Amino acid sequence: MLRIGIAEDDHKIAILLKTALVESDYQVAVEDNGLDALTFFKAETFNLLIIDVMMPGINGVQLCMQLRKEGIKTPILMLTALGTVDDKVIGLEAGADDYLVKPFHLKELLARVSALLRRQKYVDEPETNLLIFEDLQMNIESKEVSRGGVSIELSAKEFALLMLFLQNPNRLLSRQYIAEQAWDIHFERGTNVIDVYINFLRKKIEKGFSRKLIHTKINMGYILK
């Protein structure tokens, strides 16, 4: 469950926010003082922080700036009753990721929260063009394959077949699954086309190497391990 920290000194607004977020399946913790929030947000792990600008201790802008100085990259949604362009700029320059002016609709706040969490997921889990297993490496974008630093040339079908194995390491793949996933064709039990291409692929990625990578499970399929 995703965890959200709130720094808001207005008790009614804090309760309103917490209730709406909990009902949306988030875990929520609330602080009503800027200094207490700074200590708490540094000590605990959150997926998102919602910070009000006007607070005792230190204000929301100062809190945001200090969190960023401490290296905390958690997305921050700043709340404020001040809605001028300059106020928004100050908040964003302090390190906030988004800015919502009071009064606001809970529906909009939840949409902003969802968008920030979705954006952070892409930052935390960037897509990679590299698939690696042991000393075998594939670059999906450049279509380059190598093992132990030695370049390997593959046909289009061999490449698709190897990519399927690399995406499913240590998992038994049936012939039918391989046909449908790697080449998008219907598997016919009477054909040995999958076995033929497995042999082609084995010769290219295993020749000259002591360890086999693609193993046969009789009457079941193949596994990369």
C-alpha cells in the first residue's frame, strides 16, 4: 500500500484529506507543525508528501526546501490559500512537484496525487533496453546480442525467441507459449519448427562456452537457467 505524509495545521482539512486518501486505499500519516513534519518525513519513507504552506514551526516552503537539501526526492504536492503566479513559482522553485490552491475539490486532489505517484513510478523504474542473464546480454533497441563480450548474430526469429527467454528466466516455456508469444502464430502439435529454432539458437549462444543456458524438459518445453 502506498504511503502519503501530510503536513497541515488546520485540523479539519487534515482530517478531510486523511479520510479521502484512506478511502482511496492509501496509508496516511499527519503532522501539524513544520519542524515536526521535517523530522518525521526524514525518518520515515513515503511515496508522496502533501504540504500546506502556512504552518507553525517552519512554513511549507521552508519545509520543502529543507527536504530537498537533505536529498529527499519524494514527490511533493503543495497546498496554499495563496494563488498568485508568484506564490506558485516560489513553491515550485522550493522543490514542490505540483501546487493546489485552497479551496479545492477532493476529486482534483486525488487526481493530482494519482498523477504524481504514476510519474514517480516511471522515475523509480525506468525502462531499459538491456536484457541480461549471466554473461548473456541483449540490447532490444540496437538488436545487438553478446555473450562474454563476444558478439552473436541472430536472425529475426532467433532474436525474438531469445528475447522471450530473457524476459522469462528460470521459467519453463511450453512450445505453444513460445509460438504464440515470440512469433504470434498458432502452434501445431505436429510441427517441430520450435525445436528447430531452439537448436539454431543454442548453437549460436552456447558454442564455445562451457555452460549451457537453454535446457529441455521432455514433453514439457524449454527453460533458460
